[in-house]
Amino acid sequence: SPNFFAESYASGFSEGPNFLVAASDDSFNFADQDFSVSLWARSSNGGGRWKKMFQRQNGGNVFWQAETDGGGGGIWNIRSGNGQNSEIQTNNIFSGNNSWRHLVFLRDTQTQELRAYVDGELSINPGGTAGSEADVNSLAGGGDFGVGAESNGSNSFPGEIDDLRLYDAALSDEDVLAIYNQGMGDLTESLPFEITKVIKDGDALIITFRTRPGRVYGVDFSYNLKDWEELDDGVEAEDGSDLKEFIDDFSPGQTGQRYYRVRELED
């Protein structure tokens, strides 16, 4: 019978070889161009020291990565060879704070600088700056992309990472704030809606999700988390309740994993 998954999860990491890796791909090859990395992260122990949130190593001393600094902050570092290095340090992210934080690290070749953002705001510790973007040559080359550790699995990040995105552009302040707010900002508060329960009942699946009064929702499914098909785009919130049940009937004998997501539709 199918396995069903509510779309509410993050990748958890711990000490040891515990990480995600994407095989070398041209889409990771930013060479001498602008690019940005956006992610949500949290850690219960201050983040550790030299623990990698992500890393793309192109061979030798050519890499780009974000790692923890041992004091609760992060280090955004790009290097194209011996002596061709640029890095900046953020203000505190994780020390004394185990809630979700939104982080953006980017390279801007127009202004010749690296930038880092925490929860929608620029966050750079001047004392942790080394070199400049102009010192770094092309980052071209092949190499795996590791999430939650180095690309070979070393120095794994003690915490959780979610919604990591790569952009082939240097995000503006407005772009960063928009991504933060679309992720619903401060995730220490209750989410406006989420899938709370998924139950298989005979040849049907009952999906329960949280709603807001007067809102309309769309429910989609996917077999691979990439290609989504719409089931219903007119699911209305129930009066007097913040929960809504949606029933999906599927064919007997259907096999394979089936994923679901719920979207709050715009007015």
C-alpha cells in the first residue's frame, strides 16, 4: 500500500557522518558570477565550531561554504586558491537561541562584497572580516554540494536545516526580507496553517490541516516532490473551526509514495 507524508519536515543533523549531498552539477557552478544561498536553521547547542551548514568544494582550495564560528555566529567564506580568500562573520545566530533562524549568504560582484543576513536583516560582524570579494578569482569547477556537513561528510552541523535555496543572483535587501516573511517570519510562533494529521481509511485518505477564517486553500499531491498535481483549489475554511478535513479517494492497489501539500490561496 502507499506511504503517505504530510509536507511538514526538515533535515536533522548530528555529530558524525550525517548529512545530505547533491552530486556535482553545472547549476552549482557560479564561476565568477553573483549567487545567493537561503536557508532556515536551528541548533540546540550554539552551533558548535567549524560545523558546516553547507559546502561546495570544487577541488583543492576552491570552495564556498557557511560554517559556525564556535561563538554562536556564522562564517560565510569563498576561496579560489591559496591566498585568494574572502570571508565575513555574522553576529550571534545560535548561542542562547534554539529557535529557527532564516539565513542568507551571498556574493555580489557588482559591489565586490559578501553579505550575510539573519532573519531578514543584514548581519555582519566587522571583526570577522578577512580579504575581500575582489581577491577571489573564479569559483568554476566540479564538486559535490553538501548540506549539513562538508561535501565529504566531515564537520556535520548539530541541528536542523530546512528550505535551502540557491539563486544565481545577489539578492537585494527587499528580496531577503520577502523570503523571510514568506516563510512566515518568526517560526517560534504557531504557524497560521499546517497539515496536522494524515489518516488512511480504506480507499481514502483524510488530510487534516489548520486554517484561518474566511480563507480558501488548494490541495496538491506529488509522487516525487517536484511535479505537483492539483486535487482541489476551492477548499474553504470551516466556520467556527481552525481545522479542515480533506478526503482524497485513490484507486485500490495504488502503490508508491504519495506526498501532499496545502496552499493558502490569495484573495
